[in-house]
Amino acid sequence: MSTSRRLFLTGTAGAAATLALAACGGGDSEEPEVAEVDASEFPEGSTMAALAEAGSITIGTKFDQPLFGQAGPDGDPAGFDVEIGKIIAGALGIAADDIEWVETVSANREPFIENGNVDIVVATYTINDERKEVVDFAGPYYVAGQALMVAADNEDITGEDSLDGKTVASVEGSTPAQYMLDNHPEAELQTFDTYSNCVTALTNGQVDAVTTDNVILAGFVAADEENLKLVNDGETFTEEPYGIGLALGDDEFRTFINDTLQAAYDDGTWAAAWEETAGVVLPTPEPPEIDRY
Ligand code: GLU
């Protein structure tokens, strides 16, 4: 539990930058490096060999979350998760243009991996034991925490202890929705398929608060500071380590992704990816330790 962590938004400059980021689909940043890779360098029969041979990869991500995965006017998503996806593709010799992006919402991430609709999921996806029963995770590549967002003029929600009798929105199949059910039965949880729909419910006055990871909420606040605010500067009450979801039991591929992440930590690629995306609004963190379970 880390109740003392706070997020400080950078005010109007941050909001303007976020909007610019959303408008131009990832800014004028360079694409991450694409390795010169021959498929035969990978173990025969491995997922890496198959993807390198195909020259393309299908990645599930969010399409409606500012800073992490938000579709731009060209239909391609932009954000930190998208950059992490590009780093992994690049290590397989696959250019950003050859990535097929598929929208995953919180509730379909496991089925999309299990059914092979996607090769990996990079989508603000918390690593936890329940999910590990059906998919595997590389990472974490970031650690978020659950927080609360309310209308800018709301004064009566001051933290998770003031939710009794309130209507709180979150997303179906997400860890924050589960946390509400487990810990705040006196609050009325309303679930939606995406966070942008939760935000619409909040701005319409249909719900009193939205709960999910602090950094997701920070993206929405930065895009509409006039109407939205974080409760208690984005105080968090859970830990949400973000992993890259992949098929259960594909240990070779998991090790490859973990090695790729570690290299991106070591050579500054990870930090550069952050600074171009979420870092426009949020402070740059230290990369978390990879959990090679
Ligand atoms: N990180 C949490 C989860 O994976 C909340 C964010 C999301 O729903 O994508 O459930």
C-alpha cells in the first residue's frame, strides 16, 4: 500500500501538451529503433522466430486512454503503452508501421490473448495472480496505483473513506472495479466498458466519482481541467504493476520480452518513451524491477 504517493499535474501547460499529444498521434518523436534481425537467430519454433519471420505483430492496447493508448485521427493509438509495444516489436525486427493495433478493453484482454486474437497486450494491464492463471506477464514496466477522480467542484469526496452512499464508476473486468466490490460495498459501483464512458458519466452527473489507476485519471484531468480533478492530488490506495500480457506458458517469449524491457531500461529507450508520452504530464519514474517469476 502506498497511500502517500501523490501526482502533481503540471497545470495548463500539461493540459495543452496532452491535447497536442492526442492531436498529432504521439508528437514528432522518432520511432524506437528496429533491430536488424534474421528470424533464424531465434530458437526454432519460438514465438519470436514466427513473428520475426512474419514481419508483423498484433498488439492489443487501449484506444481511449490519454497518455497510455489513445487513438489519433489516423486511427493509430499513441501513448506510453504504444511505445512499449513498439520497443518489443523493434527487438523482433518489426517496424512500427508493421504493427497491427487492436483495441482491447479491460474485460477482453485475457480472452484476446487466450484466443490468439493478439500476440501481446500492452494496456495498463495489472499483473495479478488471478490473471496469471490464464495468461502470463512480462514486466512490470510501470507501477500505478488506484485513485479517485471527481467533478472539479466536488468537495465531499475526500478519499476512499468518503465513498459510502456515493455512485462510483469504473470499468468491467478491471482491478479497481473489483477493489470497490471487495472494500466498499456501501458505495454503488456502476461499471462501463471503457474509461472514456466513465468520464462521460461523471461529467453528465450520472456518477459521483470515477476510480481507476492514478495515471489514467491524470490523463483525463489534464485533458479537461475545467471540469475534472483528482481527489487528494491523486492519492493512491493500491499498487498496480503494469505487465505485458502474453500466452500462458510461453516462457521463451516472456524471457525475451523481459530482456527487451531490461535493455530499454539500461539504454534510456524506456525513459525516452515515457518522456514523449505520459511524461508530458507526469514526472518520470524509476523503471520498476522486472519480476521474472
Ligand atoms: N490496471 C487496472 C487493470 O488492469 C486498471 C486499468 C485498466 O482497466 O486497464 O485492471
